[in-house]
Amino acid sequence: MEPVEKWVQQLDTVFIANRMQLRRAAYKILGDWERSEDVVQDAYIKITESSVKQKVRQPLAYLFQIVRNLAIDHYRRIAFETELFETDEEGLPVPVLAVTPETHAITCQHLTLIAEALTKLPERTRRVFELYRIDGYTHRMIADELNISTSLINILIHEAMDHCRNIFLSKASARL
């Protein structure tokens, strides 16, 4: 085998053996696995084209440097294109204040289901849930008002939530 062909074969072997590390190095710069794979493939093409012209003493370090440089170039190009093609029309996401009739109807149905579920709870559990979720009381404030422990309040809130969730899911699945 000629020295150049042997060198190319050695470089291929080093590249294949360290492909995942090269991909991770590109990922650290780009933050995207697919783009990192593209950079690694570009690096391989660049290496195979240039390796015939020169022999490198440390092929692995050479591969990492090429991947790093290509990843940085790719990152800069993406940043430039994003800035260039970004329009002012996109703006910031703003919540839509207008409610559609469909959304309003669905919300009313959900509130009705929750109200029905709450009426089926024991009085103390319902009261704890209402004080916490509707009136905004803290566990300590509820404990003082109802003369019960804060751990019991936590249990009752979870019971009420589970009850409402189960009622809501059973009604929703019955409608399907």
C-alpha cells in the first residue's frame, strides 16, 4: 500500500472509532443532534478531500479541530440567518383575550363537572379544597380556621383533587 492510501485508511479508522465523541463535540456547540450529525459528515468529507494532500501527526486532534471549526461556522450561519429572516410581524406571544364560543362552552361544561364533583365530597374535604383553591388560604390559615392539622389538610386537598379528576375523566371518556 502506498503511504498516502495507508494514511487515508488510518484516518478512516480513527474517524469511525471516535464518531460519537466527534458528534458530542459538535452537539456541545450546536445543541442539536441532527445538525451535529451533519457537521460530522461534513468533517469527514473535508478530511477525505484534504488528507491526500497532507499527513497529520495527531489525526484524532485534527478531527476534533475540524469538527469544532465546522460546528462554530454552522452555529454562526444559523444565528445570522435567524436574525436576517426574522420578521417584526412575529413579535412576542401575546395571550388571546377573546374567547371563542366553543372555548366558552367547553369551559362551562368543565366547571359544571367540577362543581358537581365537589358537591359529592364530604363537607370538611370540600371546605378545605374551597379555602385552598378558591379563597387562596394557606395550609396554616385553614388549619387555624378548621382546627385540624396541616398534614390532614394536605391529605384532604389531594383527596378532593383525585375525586374531581376521576369524575372529570370518567365523564369525559363517557362522552367519547
